[in-house]
Amino acid sequence: MQRFILSKKNQITLIGAILLVIGYIARFALENIAITNGAFFIAGVIGFLPIGIQAYQAIKVRVISIDLLVTIAVIGAFYIGEYEESAVVTFLFLFGAFLEQRTLNKTRLAIKELTEMVPETALKQMDNGDFEEVDIWDVDEGDILLVKTGARIPVDGTILVGQGNVNEASITGESLPVVKEVGKEVYAGTILENGTIQVRADRIGEDTTFGKIIELVEEAQDSKSEAERFIDKFSKWYTPVVLILGIIVFLLTRNLELAITILVLGCPGALVIGVPVSNVAGLGNGAKNGVLLKGSEVIQDFSRVDTVVFDKTGTLTIGNPEVADTAVYDNDNLDNIFAYIASVEKESDHPLAKAVVDYIGESKAYPVTNTKVIKGAGIVADVDGHRVAVGNLALMEAEKVVISDKAYEDLKRFEEKGNSLVITALDGELKMLMGIRDQIRPNVKKDLNKLKKLGVRNLIVLSGDNQGTVDVVAKELGLTKAHGHMLPEDKSEYIKKLQAGGQIVAFVGDGVNDSPSLALAEIGIAMGSGTDVAIETSDVVLMKSDFSHLAHALGLAKATAANMKQNIVIAVGVVLILLASVFFSDWMSMSIGMLVHQGSILAVIFNGMRLIYYKLR
Amino acid sequence: MKKAVIQLGTLTCPMCVQKIDSAVKGLDGVEKESVKVLFNSSKVKLEFDDDKVSTEDIEKAITALGYEVKSARAR
């Protein structure tokens, strides 16, 4: 019976509304007191049922809930014959809850859509070899699953049979599909755009990369800042205190009407819902735009950031160095020299060596002997009877190569342009100079200007590259400071110094080799693919290596933090006004109190909903 | 020890979280430390001893409070 009533709450609300209308028509049009009172009485009683049951169930688990305050107030109203009041109050309370549910669902929609990206079922290979559709909860590690074209892959696994194009945007933010064949890993939540594959489940449920992202987002929604924890504790005591206050007022004044009005006015509504609503709407906007913010504490800190420190390679730059300038000192033998350089550089997996090999392209491959890699300098080897040295200036000095005045000028010119230098000598003679540069990401400058507009005062780049290269990048992008020759530990040391100086620092890196800095900074921001490390150590994850998301993330954090403050002001303001008017005015009644109350709850929800549509201008 | 994820109908008041939390924690066989009621995703996550208590028991405790249970899964 109790459960039946609770499940029909919406219908009860509707009947209450109809009865209220009948009651008012009877009073003003028909002027029939009997019908009026009858309608209000019935409306009050049926509206009271679900509220009373909820209050009773809460007491059973030792919680004093809002329902209890309303229940006592309505019983009191019946006792003094205020049928209209009780009808209006119960209706408003139920209708308010209904509207809150609808609007709250809207604020939560973005994240809900994200969590629903993993399929509920999977095609699992049974003992007889056939594939059958089973619930995702019945899939275990090691099971073999069939994935058809257009379906979402349900687990992290390895392809056993078949191949296809997989769209991994949900994990990496990259919308171009990737070709996957036998032996390749696939991820839960990604879409098989064409082809059919059989996958062995390696990780399932919350252990998958996508599962971790979802868990992070879900918990971020409910993570609480210090202020919120305070409000929570406050509201836990607040309700019983209001109840006691009502009792005291009744004992002192013997005025039941005043006492029950206080019970209704005291309901903690907007105060407890205001901040979580801003939080969830802000996080939802982020999730939709490829920005994962880890909870409301992060939003608070991020909104106050005044210094942003960047890693260079792979963050400000694309991370894919290319040969940009060359100078040749021996034109006769060019083809041979290129072939020698390529043969030697193929021995190395250094990014600069890769850039050189890519630049030279197809060439004759010579056998390479006596290869010696000198760390931080270059590589020396014997090719086709010649001693070939490829590396930086330090290597040339070690090899006693004579550098002409013209070559020195070239070196200087190349370095000023922001190049890393690769010099080649053949049998101790200078042959070629190459300048290698990493391209700056498109539109970075525009996005950095947006950060400045959002109030970031210091933009600093830290890099392991030489100072010349870093300076060029800093100048081109208008950064405030640039430091080269930095190892990962130097970077975290530098951040510590900034923090000691009272700055609130955000560090932006690729999340792979900068985890100490990511962890140390108030806000660690990992760019690019959602790798496990990035997800775990950072506070903000940018799913796509797109710089514009960074400015959006900061703008969103600021907007969300401001929205929370607005909601607190609305909530506290309303309670103060209500309490003041109960003592100092004669128009305040239970119904008006409930109306204002539900109105303020909807006001904070609608205010929070603005964040769903937030866009950085 | 089994892990359960229970999807509820939309939770609208943080107070509901408190109610569900104490109701679920009050069941014998539920690992108290593990109970997490997620307000925004309207989910309950918990670990329990399936010799002492079943997912149906937990479901019942929640519906008795007046909250809808959409799905309850355990593994």
C-alpha cells in the first residue's frame, strides 16, 4: 500500500491540482463553502499521504527529513481547520519535487549520455562456439566477444579475428577512425565503424580505460569542496534545529499557526541543492566539450589560477619535429652524403634522427659498422669506408671538425630561428647543416590570448630544449617567461618556487613524462589522449590535443565557481527574507512560504542550467 | 564478497542520499565502508556478503523509503 502510494506521486499531484481548482471555483464563482472546504480537505489528505509515508520511512532509518517538517505542519494546519493551507502546501511540495526532478535531469544529461556509451549487452561466444547476446555483467575476462559494424566495443580487449576501422573519439578525442587488425588492442566505448571483429576481453567494467573515465566523472560530480562539506554538515543539523525551534515557538507563544509556518519556512531547500547543481551542470558542459574536470574542489582552484606553466614539446608544439632549414657545404657529393646520413640516422630512434630520415626520404641504404652513440651529442659510424659523424656542435668539436666562419654564421642564424641543429661531417670535414624545428600548434597564440583575457597573468614555458629554441617559441607566442635546458625534476622545482611566491599554478603537459609537475601544481592539466597516467595524476584532462579546450576549461571553471556563489546568495537570501517576514510582517503564511521556497529551489536549478550552454567568447 | 551497482530513479534532494545511506548501511551483510550513494548519477555502489544479504534485500530497503530502483547488478 505504501509503495503503491509512493509510485503514484505524480498522479496524486495532478489530482491535488484539480481539487484546488475546483475548490477555488466553488469559492469565488459558486460561493459554495461546503464544496470549497470539501475539495481543499480531500486535496490536503491525499497530498499528505506520500509526504507522511516518506517522513515515517525516514524516521525508521533515524533521519529527520524535510518531509517530517512538512508532515507536522500539515497535521497542525488540519488541527486548526486551515484546509486551504494544507492543500496548497502539500500540492506545492509535491509539484516542486516533480519540477526539480525534471530540471535536475536536464543538468545531469551530458554526463549521463557519456556513461551510457558502453553497451549494456555483448555477443559472447558460448561453449558450443555460437555467439549469444548476454548482459554485459555476464562477460568475464578472457571471454570472446563478437562486435559487428556500427556497434560499440563493450570491453578493453585484443582482436583475435578480423579487422575494421575504429572510431576512438571517446578515449582519445581523435575523430578520424583508426585501422585495427588482429593482435591490436581495442577499447570499451569506441565504435567499430566498419568490419566485424572477434575480441578477447582483457579488462571489463570499471577496469577499462573508459570505465575509469566514467568513474572519475561520476565521482567528480559528487566530490565536495570544503564549503560544500560544511553545508552538508550544516543541513544535517539544520532540519532538527528547525523542528526544535518550531516546538519552542509553540510552547512560548501557544500560537500553532506561527509554529507550523516556521516549520515550512525552515525547510533547507535551495541551500543544499544550489552548489551541487552548479557543479554538475559545469562538469556536464565540460564532458560534452572534451574537458574532464575532477570535481568541485578543482573548479574552485582552477578558477583562481594566475600562472600557467607549459611544457613545450607536444604541448605548445605539435611534438613532431621537421627539418626546416638546410645549408650544404659540398654540392658535388650531395646524393652520397644524404645516403650516408640516412643510413646512420636510421640506427637511432632519437626524434631529431627521425626527422632527418623523413626529410631525406628514399635513398641508397649502406651497411653501417662501428656505430657509437654519444649521449646528448650525436652518433658516429663507419659507412662505405668513410667516418660519418652526425650530431651537434659538441660532437663536431670532439671530432675536431673545422667550422668555417660562414658555417658559424649559418649556425647562429639557424639557432635564432628556433632550430635544433644537426651537423654532419664526413672524414672530419664539415658537409652539411640541418635546422630542425617543431611546429607550433595552430591557433595557440589566439588561445593563449584568451587565457590572458580570463585573468592569467603569467604564461611560462619550461623545456628540455636549448634556450634559443625556447626563446623563439616564447617570443612568437607572447609568453611572459621561457626556460630551456630543464629536466623533469627542474620543472617541478621551478613550480615549487612559483608556489612559494604565492602564485596559484596550473601546469599543462602531455601527462607522460611530466607527472611530478602535474601532481605538484595546484591544477595539473593533461593534454591529449586519455591515457591512464594522465587521468590519474591530473586534475583536468583535455581529451583532445586541441588548445582551444584549455581556454574553454578555464572559462568554464570561472563561470561555474561564480554560479555556485550566486546560488549560495540566492538560497541564504531567501531564507533570511522568509524568516524576517514571519516575525515582522502579517502577510506571511505557510502557503506563501512554501511557494517562495520551491521558487528559490527552481531559481538555483535554472541558474545552474545556464552553465550547460556556457560557451567561451 | 560481491560488488553491486544499483541504479535509482533521479534523486532530487541531498537529504535522500542520507536516508538511503543509513538504510543500506543498516542491513546485515553490507560492508559499511564500501557504501557510496552518488547523488548526481543517482547510483548506489556497495560491497556485500551474498551469504548474508541479497541484492533483492538491498533493493527492498531502498524502495521501502519511496525511491525507485531501476536496476540492481552485482558481480
